[in-house]
Amino acid sequence: MKFWFMVCSLVLASMPSWAAAPVAEIQSMLAKPKVLCGRFDQRKQLAGLKKPLASNGRFCVVADKGVLWRTLEPFPNTVRLTRDEIVHLQGDRDGDAA
């Protein structure tokens, strides 16, 4: 009985190192682009509205620069996030930097 307990203990103790190897291997294979851009579709359920609010747009993430999130529909809206500021633009007007 003690033998099986020791074997199980050794197996369980070494499992984290087994699990870490595939994760590290997968992470090294994943691309880490300096610029990542794409499209999004989003639905939000707002209190007081029967139908969800559907929006769509584009985004860009630039390494060491920030994120640009541009909603195209239903209302034009842009948010720029950097380490130093958050800027909100609606239509042609500048929003406040936070």
C-alpha cells in the first residue's frame, strides 16, 4: 500500500512539469505580430430595450503603442488607448482625454 502511495505521489508531483512543456511549446509557435487588426461584431443587452444593441467595426492593436477601437455602426465612435491616455472621438468631434 505504501508503495502505491509513493508512486502516485511522485506522478502527481511531476505532472505540472509535464503540463508546462506542451503549453510552452504552443506559445512559442504562436505568432506575436507587432500589428494585429480585425473586425468585430458585438451585441449588448441594455436595460429598458427589448432588442439587443448590435454594433460592428474594426480594431488595431500595435505593440508598444496601444489600441484603436473604431465602431462603425450604429454610431461612428473611436476610442484610442495608450499607456498615457484614453481618447474618445465621436463623429468629427474630439472627446476628452482621460
